[in-house]
Amino acid sequence: MGVLLALASALCYGLSDFAGGLLARRASFVAVALTGQLGGLLLMLLVAPMVPTVALTPSDLGWGALSGVGTGLGMLYLFRGLGRGAMSVVVPVSAVGGVALPVLVGVALLGDRPAFVSWLGIAVAIPALWLVSRPRTRDGSVMSGAAADGLLASVGIALQYIALAQVGPGSGIWPVVAGRVAAAVTILLFARSKSRGWPRLSWRNTSGAVATGASAALALVLYLLATRQQIVTIAVVLSSLYPVVPVLLGIVALRERLSWRQVAGLVAALVAVGLVTAS
């Protein structure tokens, strides 16, 4: 069941990223990210009371809030990269980094001891990041910028996964609620630091952003439930399969074209994920 929950999390994340990427191309990525988190918060407030809660501690809420900070940062840079029109670059880069970083933190700080196959997966992920980040057009600044956004987003995604995995099993999904609040605050602080007027979204874009955020919040709930039935490393890796969804949709629906280096990078990324999963 843990494996199925993690894969369902990947599907929800993939759909959320694809829809969020389309919205970020025609509206402010900051407004899309914030509206999405508010949509996720609304859904969680409706669902949380229905999930049994045995023992909710301040520590659980603190870990959930820290996870939300990672979510806020991850979504900001992810949507900014998607807004550049390079979905097939920023999503895989952020996802592979979001896999490798939790594994490394788990070994260095949490006492995890991955199998040899997992280390092979990490070794494959490093050149995958370089290959998939290679520009396919002469506009290298756009593609390089998208790759940088993907790397920054991966740090936020890794923090999101690592922190949320620390909450107690009896906390229900209230830590995810705390995370949505923290994510919204993080995005607001980012917007304020830019000292710009708050961008407005049309009703159509607002409803789309709300649905996107609700799907992402549901993905986090499924991931949290997966960590309670499966070891964290496996849950992280399976949940991080989500780039398959937006990349395939980007190629099929948006007619995005990839260079042979990017194709090799995507294949290597999938191999890296498969190796970590095999452990």
C-alpha cells in the first residue's frame, strides 16, 4: 500500500506541475504559487478533521511548517522556471535533485544506510543533471536560467520531503495544514522583498491555480501516508517519479522538442530513480 500511495502522490504532483507550468506562462508565477497554496490550505482544512488524529504535538506542527517553507521556495522557483517555457528541463532537474538531496541528508544526519544500488543511482543522477540542463537552442540564457531555477527548486523540494517525514504517525494530516500556512507566508515574504505591486489573476487563472494547489496538497498527504507504511527513501523516490507526467504531456500536448543531450539526461534520470527504487 505504501508503494501505491507514493505512486499516486507522483501522479498528483505531475498533474499539478503541468497545469501550474501552463498558468505560470500567462500569469505571474508568484500569484500562481500563492493562490495554489491557499487552494491547498482550503482543501486540507476540509479534510484534516476527517482523518483520525491520535497525538498531535507542537513538534509535529513545527516540522510541518518547515516542510511548508520548502514547499513555498520550491514552488516559487519551479513556477518561475516553468514560466520560461522550459518544462522539459526545470521539472526533471528539480525532481532528480529532490531525490538525491534527501538521500544524502538521510545518510549524513539521519543515520540512513542506503544499499550499494542506491549509491549507483546518486552517481548516475549527477551527470543526468548536467545533460538535461544543456540548452537545446541558441538562447542559452533562458535554458540555463531554467536549469538554475530547477536546482533551487530541488533544495526546497528536498526540505519539504525531509521535514514532513519527521512528523509523528499519530498527527493526522495537520502538519500538512501547517505547511500550507508556512508556504503561503514564505511566498508573501518573497513577493514583498521584490517591492512590486501585487499581480492580479483572472477568474479563470485563479480557479486553475486553486485546483493546482489542491492537487499538490493531496500529493503531500499521499506522500505522508506512504512514509507511514514504507521507508522514507523509497517513498521519496517513488513520489519523485512525477516528472514523467509533465514531461510526456509537454512533448505530446505542447510539441516541445528535446536535444539528444536532454534525452540522454532524462533517460539517465529515470535510471537513477530506478536504481534507488531497486534498493
